[in-house]
Amino acid sequence: MKVDELLKRIENIKINENKIDERHEIAEYLAHTFGDKERRYVYHFMAKDKTIYDFELYKKLLESNGISPDDVLVYVEKAYFTGYELSSYFCPFFVDKYLLPDAYLSKLGLEGSFYHVAPATGLKYVSRVTRYLDINRVVVEVADIDIVATNLNLPRLIYSDVKNKYIIDDEVDKIISQLHSQKPFAGYNFDEAREIINRYYEDHDKLLAKDTAAIIHAYNQIFQPYRIEYDLKSKQIIASFVRKLF
């Protein structure tokens, strides 16, 4: 099945062009930034002035008081695919189990060691930017971190385990394990939902049609993301919309 055909299956509504939407501006900026330039690092912080810092540089600036945690607006993860898993195309936030906990812990002002957690108290959004090299396309989704955290029960999971401002790896591991043991996607957890989507679209398992539709519906309700697709060849936005809610 072609990508353009797959795109039609995603439930969406077009943005009102007369409405100023902060997520639209962020998504478009990230699409151009990560689509037009090679960036070596995976995790980034985008400040309110749209400056993008990779994780290590951001931590150094924090230590030298070169930036304030309140200046951060978006926690960004970037990924590259040569050949693409369709669950990552339809539901980008399924892919990395660390992204959401790391982003929300950063918003709470915590700091970690192994994981990508650093104080970013001004954080409003989490975004995943996926570059598909085989089809010359970049997919960006931007979600409100507080809405996502609430819908996935992250505050309760975190406050029951975190004791200090410096969070140790075992505490993060426990939060991630508890998060991914939940089944908010039509009765499936993250990994199960991802596998079902892949089996339906890649293996053409028609018996999973209803489950796939229910999972994507739940994904839209939980993340409520703004989505942009950017063509690397033409350097143009080819699709932009708010994922539909019912």
C-alpha cells in the first residue's frame, strides 16, 4: 500500500488557516529545521525563541547559567528510518518508551544521569520528528505534555516513586515499566498496540482492522497531536492537521 493511501486512513481534520495555532508553528519550524539539516543528536530542547539545543549542550548551558529552565518550550526527539515501520508512521509516540517519561520528568525540574532528563520547567510540548529517508519525508507530531501526562497517569506514577530532585536510573526504570504495563490503547499496552498496527498494515492481517482503528482512535484521544508531513525533495509541507477527536 502506498504512503499516500495510508495517509488517507489517519483520522484527521484540516487546520483552520485563520486560527493561530502554536503547535502548528512549532511543528512547521521543526519540520524545516530537521528536514533541511542533518543533526547528529537525538534529543533536543527548543527554547521559546526557537533556538534548538542538543541535550548535552543544553546541560552545559544550564550549569553555566547560560539558559534558564523556564526558557524551554519543547522537548524534541529526532529519529531516522531507512525503510519504515508503519506504527512509527501512524503513531510516532509509540516508538520510544523513554521519550514521554524523560520529557515530563524534565518539566518537573528533575535531573538524571543515564536518561535524558534535565530541568526544563517552562516545557509545554513534546515532539517526535521522524525522517523517512526511503520516501523523502519528515513526519512531525507535537503534543501538549500536560495533556499527555494526565491521560497516561504519569503524575501518579512519578510522585509515588521520586524522592529527590536528582532522579536515579532505577526510579526512571520503574516509572517506564509501570507506564508501559498500562493498557490505555483499546485494552492494549504500547508494545501490543504497536505490534497490532504493524501486523495490520505490513502483514495485511484483515482480522486486526477493528483493533487497529480502536488503537488509533485511543492514540488520538490520549495525545491529541498536531501533525505535519514535509517533503524533503520539494522542501514543502504536504499535509498538516490536528488528529481528529470524537
